Amino acid sequence: MKPRDLARVCDRILQTKKFKDYPGARNGLQVGHGRSVEKIGWAVDADLESIRWAGKAGVDFLVVHHGIFWGESVLDRKIRARRVREAKRLGVAIYSSHLPLDAHPEIGNSTGLVRALGLDRAKRKPFGVAMGRRIGWKVEGGRWKRSGLVRRCEGGKVRRFGGVKVIQGGPAVCRKIGIVTGGFGDLDQVKKAGLDTLVTGEVDYPTEVKARELGINLILAGHYETETFGVQALADQLRAVVGDQWSEDGWQRTETGGQMAEGGDQG
């Protein structure tokens, strides 16, 4: 199966055509080649480090969440050109999915974060609108200690290094929790939904200040760290679709660089 054919499989799984996205996202196949795919890999970002890891690992179809087209400054264009050259030199096709991969109800980033927090059996409904689509979840119908949610974030299923930043603006026992990965800081939506807690990757400082005034907890587990779930799950889905002759590796960042994900080579 060629990269373009495999990209169409990804688009069908994620229903890419149903989504509007930010201009830099450009969901779909961003770099291709003419050979049949032999090894599928994943990374959150299509940066040089991830591309070079893929080439070294023999990955020729790399699934990412943040592709190569973000930013339009002169420097951004130079960085992008360098990434494209390196990917082509190493024979690495790049498939990127942004909001569709956040929002997918089964393999999406937000669903992965819900599971990592141990909240997948709780009552939930879609929450968190970005570009006209809900990409996260509102969880309610229970009582969860804020400290317990933080410990789950720090326990290795979300953050693998460093700490979780917590803005203790709301109650110590959470009853209505918003979960949206990446950098979701729309407190208007949080307040309108009646939430007392928002779990996301990061927000800007003014949002932290407003959250305290509004009585809302912010549990900030890292933009990168909260968005590793979807690329891993999509790579697994591709293996199920195309057959076990494809192996799958993953690249995760650490505090000092990067490493192959645990259980990476499953082929």
C-alpha cells in the first residue's frame, strides 16, 4: 500500500473531510513517496528530531498530530523546507491530523486522556468547541478529588517527566470536569458548561488568573503530553486495517531528548 492510499484510510477513520481546521493544520498526507509502506510510526510533532528518528528506525509512514505547515514567517518557511528535505532524503512519508485526531470518540486525544485519568466509565458528553466542532469531553455524575486527578496525571500515563501545574481555583472535590487536550483555555465555554475543573495541556497566564477569580481548577498536564494518545491509537488502527506485516514504532520526548516508546517495535 502506497502512502497516498494509506492516507485515504486515515481520512476515512478520522472523517477528516467533516472538519474545518486552523490554516496551519493541513490535515492529510504532507510528504509522500512512491514506494509501498513497510513500517508505520508515530510522533506528536513532525520536527527534525522525529523525522530523523523515523529514518533511523526504518519508518516510512509517520503519523503526527502537528504537521510541518504551522507558521508563515520567513523563519517558519526555512524550517519547513528543511524538514521536507530531510523527510524526502530519508524516505519518510508524513501524515498529519490535528482536530480530527483530537475529537475522535474512540481513538482521539481527549478520549485517551479520559482513559488515562480513569474516568472512562463516568457519565460524559462532548464539550469544548474548536472551529465549530466539539473536541473534548464533559465528565460528571461523580466526585473526584482534585489531588487524585493530579496524581493520575503524574503517574506515567500522561506525564513522563516533570510536574503537573495546578491552579487551585475551584473545589478540592471535583464534580464537573472538562477534558480537552493540547492548549484549550476558553473559560467562557468552561463557565457556560458549569464546570468546576478543566484538565488540559496548557493555557496562557491571563487565563490562569481568571480561573482563580472564577472558581475553576486548572490541571495543566502539558501540551505535548496530553496529545500522545491519538497518534499511537491511529497507528494501531492502521495495523489492524492493513495487516500485521507492518510493524509500528513510536517516538516520545523526554526531558533530555527523545526515546522509542515502550513496546515500540511490535512487528
